[in-house]
Amino acid sequence: MSYRVACVGAGYFARFHYDAWARLDDATLVGAVDRDLDKATATGLPAFATLDDLFAVEVPEILDIITPPKTHAAAIRLAISKGVRAIICQKPFCSSLEEAHAVTAEAETAQIPLIIHENFRFQPWYRAMRAAIEDGAIGDPRQLTFRFRTGDGRGPEAYLDRQPYFQRMRRLLVQETAVHWIDTFRYLLGPATGVYADLRRENPVIAGEDAGYILFDYASGARALFDGNRLLDHATENPRLTFGEALLEGTEATLSLWGNGSVTRRVFGATDETEILAARTYPGFAGDCVFALNAHVLAALRGEQPFENAARDYLEVRRMEEAVYTSAAEQRRLPL
């Protein structure tokens, strides 16, 4: 069976969605929607300026929403009213936590799966780390650190060549970027019990924060630290492959994620490391995680596995995001 898929949005990142769907044997792209009709037309698919125009011609089985948060609720509600089989929505999910709660409830009432396109947990290195934890290969996890270093936030021209709206975002580092690791840390370590955040702006030409620390604690006593700075870089030929480097330290061994996408394991007390995931060239974006997420949604629709990042579960990520900003503003640890 091939699922008919339409995408809303044809901006910079949407190209990775179109490419991923096109490479999936059991998906057929049937339309592209963008208020800039030229961008929709450039996809080579039937092009529509509005979602209403699409639905007048075609009701796809899957609607993939790849647009800014302020457009999410209206698009989701229209898709629900038309009876699509499943909806995928890019993060950040809706323009507020309250709005996200409301559309989640509406999708559940209609019994339509609503999945948030949070793709970083689908990157192959995090899947390898999760497998190592589950296999007991590192013992009990005690410390997880990610150093986010993209090097793209320097000077007055920062972001203008790729995503110029970054300069105007009042919330940048956390809402746009660190939210990926809020979800990834949950994927690797489970629910956090508290958060402390220290955020700052280093480039004066942008509106939001572009550097900071976010520290999560866990009932097990483990800690996870997101250490982000968009002005600094890390050792890699492609800064948008892993976006930085990570250490996952356990009682028996430590896993290291390197900028080339490889993961190594060092046993406690040893100096040599064993490669558990080799570096390689991936199609698509950041380890082909968009393809992996889309393939996962199709498998879940076929009943082969439960959905990851269902909207109800992802509301916790949105709550944690708000807690990060509150912690930074109040300069205190917040319980979660």
C-alpha cells in the first residue's frame, strides 16, 4: 500500500521532507502547498497556494505540516475536519502550550494520529546510544553532555544566507534548536525531575538568545547538560551533521559522539576506544533523520510499532521548553 502524502510549506527545510518522502516506496507525494506559489511549483508536484485549494482537489492520507508555529493550529484543524488519516507537524509545536493542548485534544477526539516532527532522536548516533544503554553496555547512565557548536551565528550577516528569520526570533537557541535535545535527553534518560537554565545573547544583531547552559536532573541522580553556543564551532567538515559533540558517561563505560557522526565506547579505567557506529556519508539531513522519522510514521500506520513523538507525549517537551525560559528568567532551578 502506498500512502498519499501532501506537504504544507516549501521553504528552506521543507526540501528535506520532500526528498525523504520521494525515497519511501510506500509513500506517494500528491501536492505541495505554499503561499508563495512559485516555491510550491518548484517542487514539481501539483502546487497550491492554500490548504483549502489542496483539499478542494485532493484529501491526502497524510498531511505533513512544515510551516512556522503560528500556522500550525489552523492547518491541523482543517486537516481534522477533512478526515485525513494522519497529521505530522514540525516543531516547535503551535504558537503556545495552550494552543498545543487544544489541538492535541481535538485530534484525539477525531481519532487522527498527530505526530510532531521532532527528528533528532531518529539520528543514527542517538539510536546507537539508546541501544547501548538498553544492552547495559555503559552500566548506569550518570552524566550526559552535549556541546552545541554550529559556528553560524557570528557577525551582522549571521543566518541571512539560510534562515534569515533567525535574526528576528525573540526565542532562538532554546525554541528553535535546544528543544531537539530536550526531546533527545528524554529519549535517552527518561523524564527529568528538574531544570536550571542560564541563557544569554552573544551576537547583538539578533533578537533572541544564542548561547547558554541547560542542566536537567533525574530521579536516578543522573544529570544532563546542554552547553550551547552558536558562535563557536567544533571539529567537523559538516557542522550541520551532528551540530556538536556529546559524552554519555555511565558507571561502566563512556560513549563519545564525534563531529563526523561516529560513536566510540571507552570502558572505565581504559584509554583505548572501540567504535560502535562508524562515520559515513548520509543522504538527506543530519544522518537522514527526516527519512527515518517519516519511515517510522508509515510503519506505525501499518501497525508495526507505536508512534514516537505523538502530540500528547510531545506536550511534555513543550512544557519543559517553557520551564527552561522561566528558569533562566527567574535564575533558579524549577521542578518538572
